[in-house]
Amino acid sequence: MKTQYTVALSMLAGIAVGAVAIQGLHAQSSPKAYVVTEIEIIDQAAQNAYVPKVTEVIKSTGGTYLARGGNTVALEGEAPKRVTIVVYDSLAKAQASRNSPAWAALGAERSKAIKTRSYVTEGLAN
């Protein structure tokens, strides 16, 4: 009788562990989102003051820089002056970052410092 309870309890524990593992794998399969921003600096001094503030907003909303102002070479068409690429865990998190009050608060400062074109794209699912 004890053996039957042990087997049944082991099966239930295995099912529970399996369900948690599958849920974790399912959550990992959602694609990351990449925010690409093409930047033209209008006022270098304003840009220098703006960068630490926007960096903090991006970090505080879950973003991580992958590229930030390195050399950009055109393969087709014309290359932008400067490019940043920021990765977020999901498209929803990237959009939430851009819709956040902290991002909006930097709007006037951003428009004095830089002219941008920005978009977000999902990567491939893991």
C-alpha cells in the first residue's frame, strides 16, 4: 500500500515539475524586441547632457544597449549619421518604455539635442 502512495506521489511531483519547466520554456520562446534609432546630432552640448538621462530611462525600463554610436557603413542606400540598438525582452516592454512618463519627460531635451527616426522589430523566437 505504501508503495502505491509513493508511486502516485512521485508521479504527481513529476507532473508538477514538468508543468513548471514547460511554462518556463514557453516564456523563453517569446522573441526579444530591438529598438533601432537613427540619430542626427543637432546640438552637441545638448546631446552630451541628454545621453546620461536617456541611458538611465532605457536601463530602468528593461533595455540594454547592443550598439551605440559606433562606425556605421552603408551597404545599400545612405547610412545614418549615428545608430543605437537597444534590446528588450519583448515588443510590449519596448513599447512600454517609449510610452513611459520618464521617456516623455525627456521630449523637449531630446528635440533640442537630436533628430531621430526610431522603430522596433521583433527578433526570431528562441
